Amino acid sequence: MNNRTFRMQRRYSWYIVLTGLAAFILLGVVIYVNVSNMMINQSKNNAMGLAVIAANEIDGDSFETIQSERDDAYFDVLEKITKYMDYSMLQYIYTMRYKNEKLTFVVDADPKNPAACGEEYELLPEMEPALHGQACCDSKLIKDKWGSFFSAYAPIFNSEHEVVGMVGCDIRTSDIVDRLTRLRNVMISLITIFAILSLISMVMIAHDMLQRDQLTEISNESRLKDVAAGLKKKNRLKDYTGMIVNIKDFKYINQQIGFYKGDEILRRYAHYLSRLITHGEYVARTGSDNFLMLVKKGREDEILNVLSPLDLSIETENGKQLLHIFSRCGVYPIEEGDHLSNVTNYCTLAINSTRGKDSEDYAWYTDSMSAQMVEEKDILSNYRQAITNGEFKVYYQPKVNIDDRSLCGAEALVRWIRNGSMVSPGQFIPILENEGKIIELDFYVFEQVCKDIRRWMDEGLNPVRISSNFSKLHLKNPNLSKQVLDIVKKYNISSDYIEIELTESSGYTDFYALEKFVRDMGNAGIYTSIDDFGTGYSSLSMLKNINVDVVKIDKSFFDSLGDKKQNGANLVGNVIRMIKDLNRIVICEGVETEEQVEFLKSTECNIVQGFLFDKPLPVEQFEERLKLPKY
């Protein structure tokens, strides 16, 4: 799952929660409106029923005779309607009469501010049904000098069943308002609680998503940091061992099955690691194919023993494929006072020490690794200034034709002269290669070689073909061929004097890029060579499919040359003959004895390189060798 999908999921989660909240609010409003209407209607109906009851008790004939508060009939009506003032829902009860197009009060039971007998009142449209013999009620809140209220009306009939007046009952609106206020407050409380719960849920969902690796769905580094901080606070982090684990040669697996299937491998690998841990242990993906585990001390060997290999069956375009997944692991037992950051650093140092060592996939941290890290940082921090100051010098190791012992070529090798001392290439080259800085250094050396060849030609010296080393990292550069040819053209030198040397493992890293580069160089008349032949995994495939001009036999082939039990001589001889049968030039490196020279003559390998003739020479000494090219 990529970041865009993650953002969409989080956004849709918010939409769902907000939509749910809006629906809940709408439902609350609908419920409130309906309940409030029901309460008001019920109060109105009750008031109309009470008005009807009161009206039925009044003698309409006597009612017609009332002219003032002194009439006996007045007191009789007042007595009958006053008893209804005890009803809690009523605010007022009164009688009215409509005569000569005037509506007037007759008897008002209001104990505090009664309307006078004969006092006029506006005839409202809501009252008219009562004047026609039908009980009715106000459709809206009425406001006058007595306040705000709803009123119900019922007709008073005389013995002739004629309407002679009406009873009015004012509903106590404060009771309705109180009940509606309580209802509204309940609804607001429910909506608020729902909103808070929704927000908490959303925050928890977002927090979980932010702390979960979106590809593998296990914890990410952020969650593990929180876990480690909690353990440290409880002084329990020291009870754990940190283990950084990754998939060995995962980039080659990606190249083999594609990145989409590579993601599937990562998901299944993450779930496999999750099954290895027990309660109270933790695993998180920290990026790419790297995983950090916190396991309880004493369980390290148990996990290491089952970590590799992991057999995974995966569907590819060519059908089902079984992959044997091997792991690398760096282990550090956490000590008192450690934080997750230095645990990660120590585990990283340990796992980095296994790189390039096919027999060592697991390593426990040691203090010497920190010293090595300091050395690496020192080299990296001083590398740029060393380039600027010209501290990197090009040395040339001669190649000799053993038939006549003549100089026939040389290999350009870089040396770092720092503070008057030489830094071993074994110290800085692997570090620069790991950091990708070797690319710049390779071009620095190659350009110096082209400068020297140009100068030798200008000074009348006869140059020989110089091979310049290029790291396999260059093969990731689609413009590599053009950059090499541009430098050759810049110094206007013949391609006959140039040879580009790559290691055999370059083909294992990117076979097709190497094939294209060799073809481009061949088209330009520049020789290419494969160094360290026989030390990698793809030797025969390289010879068969890539048309390099030169194959350099690694020194390790000569280590057992005199050991009859290992058939060293037969092996070297057959390899050399096989290469020559493919029309490749063979150069043997590391020749140190005359016995080796005589053996190579018998195999018809006539070009060698080694301390028997010359070690790598500074440019001034090599120029003297150019002047006297015989050994």
C-alpha cells in the first residue's frame, strides 16, 4: 500500500465518521421536532378536553344574563371554573362572549390580574370554530399583556343549543418549554457523546494507521519507538535483545520476480517474523527489507536457528516458483541506559559486518565494530577534501608478456597518500563503494589515466594499453558509455590505449547493463576486461554471453597450483584453454614465482601481472619503465 492509498483511506475514514455524525444529528433533530410537536399537541388536546368539560358545566341561559361582577350568575360561573385552576398545565381559565361583533370577557378566574367583565379582546381566527359550536385551539403561540401561551376554546350552549359564549383555557407554556428544554439537552448530550466517541475512534484509527507499516501491516518504526520508550520507563528495555533482520540479496530477488511480487515476499516475510515472536516481544519494519525485533534475552539462538531458510512458493509469469529466502541478522543484547536509537546503530553495525561474507549471515555486536564505524566516518568525512587536495594518486602495475618479458600494458590503481602515509585500498575502497562515492573516484582515476596517456604521447613516449577499474555501481548509470567516451575524446587519445575493467560480480548485479556497456565499448574500439574471474557465481554465463576482450584469472587460482590432491594445475590449465578457445585474451594476476611463469607458458597464457615483475608503481617510476620496457 503506497502513501497515496494510505492518505485516501484516512480521508475516507474521516468521511465515514463525519457522515455518521451528521446522520446522528439529523436523526436527533427529527426526533426532537416530532417529540416536541407530540408534547404540544397532547397539551392542546388536554386543554381542549378541559375546556369542553368546564363549558358543559356552565348553564348557558344564566351565562347570558351576566352583566357585571355583582350578578349572582357571575359568582356561580366563577366558582365552577376556578376549581380547574388546580390543573398544573393551566395558566388561566376564563369565559368570553361575542356579541354585536365584539369579543368581551365575562368571567376571568385569574387570581392576580383578572380581566374585567365586559373588557374587550381581539377576536382571533383560531377562536372562530368555538363560536360555531366546535372546540378548538391556537395554532401558534399567542402573546399579550398576560404573557405567552397557547389557548384552547370550547363553546357554551344555552337551552336552545345556541352558542352564547366560550370557555378559554390558557396552557402553561413554561411547563412545555421546560420539558422541551430537557429533551433538547438530552439530545445535545447524546450527540456530544457520539461526537466525542467518534473523534476518539477516529484518532485511534489514525494513530494505528500512522504506526502501522502500510505494505506489511505490521508495526512501523514509530510504534516500536513508543514501545521501547515505555519499556525503558519501566526499566525493562535491558531485558531485551535487539535484532535487525533483512532478506539476503533481496534486490536480486526483485530483479528476478519483479517489484510487485517482491512486495508480496516482504508481506509474507513480515508475517513469518511476526509468528516467531512471543507475547511481550515486538517486530517492526523500519524500511525496505529491514526489520527490527525486540526479543527477550535467551531467545536469540532459538530465533536465529529458524530464521533461514524460509521457503516461499510464489506465482510468476512462468508459473509457480519456489524461493529459498535467506536472512541476515545483526544482534545486540541491550544494556542498562540504552535507547532504541543506539540499539539500532549497534545492530546495524553488526549486520553490516556480514556483507560480502557469504558464510557469515549473523553477527553479534562487538566494540571493535564501533571503532570500525569511527574509521569509516573519518574516511568519508575526509574523502571530499582529499579529492580537492589531490591526495589520491594513480599507480600503475605493469602487465608483462612472458614470452619476451616485455611491458605490454598496465593496470591503473588508486592510492591515498594522507599526511605522508599511504592508506590501504582495503580500508577506503569498500567504504566508498558502500556509500556510492567510488563512482566519482573511478572517474577521477580514469581521467588522470587519460591525462597521463596524452602527456606521454606529447613527450614522445610510447604508451601501452592501460586498464582502469570501474565499480559495478556504474552499471546503474544509463549514460556510463557516453561519459567514458567523452573523456577519451576530451584528451584526444586513441581507443587502443584504453581498457575498462569490471569485476565478474558486475554481471551478477546487472547482466543486461553490463552486456550493453561492453557492446558500446567494443563499437568504439575500447577493450573491456573482467577482473577476478572464477570468484563469482556466473563465470561460464559471462564467457558465453558477454563479449569482453580480456579475462583476468584471479590470484586465488594459483594458491593450490602445486597441490596435486586438489588438481590445481589441471584446473588452471583447463580454464585458460577454455577462455582462449573463446578468443579472449587471458591475463593471470598475482604471479610471484618463476614456477608459475613456466606453468603458464605451458598453457599458452603469455600475459601476467604480479610482484615477480613489478608492484604498482608511482607515475614517475612507471614512465621510466615505459622508456625501458624489457624485464
